[in-house]
Amino acid sequence: MIRTPLLLVVAASAALAGCNNSSDHNIVAGGPADPMANELKNAPPVTLPPAITASKSYRCKDNSIVYIDWLNNGAARVKKSKDEAGTELAAGSSELKGSATDTTVTYKGQSCKA
């Protein structure tokens, strides 16, 4: 009967002994100074890569499949398989004629249908 309250007191003492009651916990609003602040402030703005507006697959006359990612800057990324990075062709390239809204494009001289 005396053991239970004594065990509770020992357990509570052990739990409270783990608490650190020192008052050296300061909250600083600004934090440490950034050593690269001036470099970042004077850096040129970051330009993002063009976004993909449409991704389509086309079957060409020779029965090959071409995957084309149409970009928002007018360029296109042409791939032979879905997983490869592809070759980016500038807008108005002689290798690729067409747009994302066309159902038929011409790639390297052959007609390809979506």
C-alpha cells in the first residue's frame, strides 16, 4: 500500500528531472545574417524553362512513332521514345512543320498523323 504512492512519487520526480527549467531560451525574430544576401540581391532574375503546352504522339508514313512536346515559346521537343529527353527544335524549324492544334505535322519531310 505504501509502495504504490512511493513509486508514483519516484516516477513523477524522474519525469520532472528531465525538464530543463533554465530561462536561456530566447526567440530571435531575425535569425542569423545571410552571408550571400548581397550576391542574391544583385543576381539577375531567374528565367524558367519553357512550359509544355501539349504532348502528342504521331504515327508517320514509314510507320514510326514520334512523340512531340509542344512548348509555350513556340518550340517543340521531338522524341523517338517517351522516356528519352528528345531534341528541341526552335519555332519555325525546317525539320518540323505544324503546331499542337494540327492533327497532321511534317517531321523531316514525312507526314505524321496524331
